[in-house]
Amino acid sequence: MALDGLFADDEAPGDGPVGQARHGQREHLALPLGQAEARARPELAAAQPCGRRGAERCTAVCADDYHAYDRAERRDLPFTPLHPACNYVQIMEQHLQLLAMGQPILKPVYDHHTGRLTRPVLVEPREFVIVEGLLPLHTKLARACFDATVYLDPPEEIRHAWKVRRDTAERGYRPEQVLAELNRREPESAAFIRPQRTFADIVIRFAPLTGRVVPLGTPLSAELLLRPTIRHPDLDGVVPEGIAGGSRPAIHLKLARDADGRPVDALHVHGDAAREDSMVVEKAIWSRFGADAEPPACLGRTAEGQRTEPLAITQLLLVYHLLDASRLVPAGYTRA
């Protein structure tokens, strides 16, 4: 079964190396792609199976490693890391193609903590390849390498807050420095990052519920635009048709309009729903995978170690697409 070993506990007895890609076996690649510096990307990337055995079935690639200049060199350049000219985009394209064909790559490494380019590392594709970064959907050739593409689209004030928190805590910046850099990067974000939203199969937005007053500490709700460019899970029996007494369901699905005016399914996952209701939804989605056990406890964890149900449900839906890609591949083909 596709779930075997995906969410195994790290200390489960009898665990051994699994998930090494065999010759002729197709690789599967999902892409949690954020707006510039949207730091929920790694948490969405945690939709990749957790636990030691799950990690051994996944290869993670950060597209930001393809920066052409280190931090010191960029100070004298007329563009920022968001600009394609500041990245080895053609090398990234070549590497994505090689991974899609099941071939190893010698990937560059950019150290975000020091701002330096360090020694490259050998990366071998496993059963699932997950890429996150700034420019993976920038070119047609790169986009052709993916089975499912995801764009993280938080409101700007939330994106800014995430970046300030991350850069002050992890990279030694002062808040005013981070905000100044965000302002400097805004034209390139508008020119090169946000247009990639058009090419995503799923657009995810974490944001507070509009028009509702919720208690302090309520998790951000999630909205997922499910475009008809790929097959999505059958949510019949997962999304409630009606709630007695006017109580708020954990999720609801409605027909909305995309940015281009086309109709699109919009799945809303409510941060203020009762956890018991959210757990019912999670178990219903989990049952679609044919698993007998309960949904894994590792789902929904934030960088701070807290658990939010909208994140857990979003991760489960992304896991569905990882597994769905593996079912749809003809034997003998390899593609990310």
C-alpha cells in the first residue's frame, strides 16, 4: 500500500531503509511554492511523510539554493534574489529534469544563515521529490517537471510578519532591516514571484476569517483553490451538506471565481471550528487513503511546535496528491 512506511514512528521496530527509487520507477514531485519569503512553505513541505521511514521515501530540494551570488556580492547588484538574473535558472531546469528522470544531481547549496554559497551536495531522487522555493514555476520547462504544483498566497501583512519573525530569530536582522528589504524587493516580487500563482494547481491562503471576531490565539483559517488542472480528492461525505443549529462546520466547499474570472472550487478550512469536528474531517480524508490506523500525530505542527487543524487538513490534501500521482504513473516511466 502506498502509505506503508510513510508516517512511521522514528523508533518503530523493524524499520529499515525504504523508498530508494528503483530503475524505471517514476519519481513523484509536489511543489509547495510560496510567495517571496512566505515562511509557511517549510510547514507545508512537512506534508511530506514524517517519521524516519517517511523521510527516507522523500527527497527535498530548495530552489533558493540556485542563487548565483552570495549575500555580500548582492549588495552591489541592481537586483535582489527574487530576480531570475540573480539565480542559475537554467541549471535549476536541468536539475529538475534529471530528478524527474530518476537521475542524481550535484546541487548547489546556499546557506541562509551565513548568506554564503557552500559546497554542493549529491542529491538522489527517492519515491517522492518535494521542491520549495522562489522560482520553480517561473519557466515553462521547469513547470513541465511537476505532477502537482502548489502556490502559497498569504495576505501581504501576514507574509511580512512571517518574514520579520523568521529573519530576526534565525538570521540576526533587526525588524527595520527586514521591512526595508521587503520594500526593496516588492517590484521584483510583483514581476517574478506572484505571476507564478497562475501556474499552480492548488493555491493556498492562510489568513484570519473575514468578518468574524475570534478569540486571541485562534489558528489562521485556510482557503484552498482547487483548480481543474489536476484530479482532486472526492470530498463527498467529508464536506458537510448542512449543519444543524447554525454551528460552523470545520470545512465547506463553494464555487468561486479565480483571479482570471474562471470558476474554481474553493475549500475553506475554519480555524475557529471545534477540534473534535476538525478531527472528524481529518479521519474522513485519511480513510480515503485506505489506511486502518489513525491519522499521524505529526500533522499540523507549526515551526513553534504547536498544532493547528487547518494546517493538518491542508497537509492531508497535499499528501493525497503525492499518493495520487504515484497511482497514475504508467509502469516504466519516470517523471517528477
